[in-house]
Amino acid sequence: MRDDIKDILFSSGDIDKRVKEIGAQITRDYTGKSLLIIGVLKGCFVFLADLARCIDLRCEVRFLTASSYGFRSAPSGEVKIDRKIDFEVDGRDILIVEDILDSGMTLSTLREYIMECSPASIGICTLLDKPSRRKVPIQADYTGFLCPDEFVVGYGLDYAERYRNLPYVASLKPEIYS
């Protein structure tokens, strides 16, 4: 598995430090609010688990499943939401947690979908932001790292459901995914 890695972009130490900083900022920003964190499966699970432990608030954590990649290395252009909202959103302060903000299509679609349920507010938190790939105008409120325009895996991010268990974020050798 490690032979498939081109470069480690963000070490586990870098990630740990940044996740703690984001958790502290979210704690400050949402103090006194009814925070509902919605994780976007599957890629967010490692990031969200670490982030949730760094948020010093009473909050609720739920999940939705959405994807625009499937088993490809580039977004398909079609966003599929697999799990419907089966929890109370009306009047709540929502924080969507995602592994990577790339084209923006998944997060834009999810934000519109959640807006239909009348939340008090919607914020976005992403581990990685790849603005060079943006196709729709959307920004995260909390960003771990700006990501170069490379195919990345690790710390929950995958290629064909593999590499999620790497403790860092790395670029994958092109011959692996092309």
C-alpha cells in the first residue's frame, strides 16, 4: 500500500494539530447554539471522529451519504445522496463536515438539500480544500489545509475504497488510478 504513495502532503502530526485548532474555533463560534454536526460519509469518518473529540460543546452528530466519485478518480458530475434526513434539522445550527471540498458539487447539493429542512444556519468544515478544481461557487467556513491539485488518499480519503486507513494525507502515484 505504501508503495502506491507518491508524496506525503500532510503528516499525522500536522493533521492532529490543525484538527485541534479547528475544534477550538468551532467551540468558540457555536457556544450557546444547538449544534448539529452532519458528517458526509464515507470519507469524513476519520476526520469527524477526531474533530468531534476536539469540540467542547454538547452537540449531536449525524451522517448522510453522498458521492460524486463512485470508483472513479474524478467527479462524475452527478451527486447521489443515499441517506435521507431522518432527524430534526428545523431551527438547528448545522455544521456539515466533509473530507475534501473539490468541485463543490457534493457540498452545494447537500447544502441545498439541508436548506429545505429550515435550519437556523449551515456552516461547512472540510479537512482539505482544493479550490483549483471548483465548478460551483462554494466556500468552507473551516478548512484544515489547502490541497494541491493531486489525487489524494489517507485519513479517510480513498481510491476505490482503499487507503482510508493511512494516518496521513498523501498523493497517489498516477499509475495507480489512471
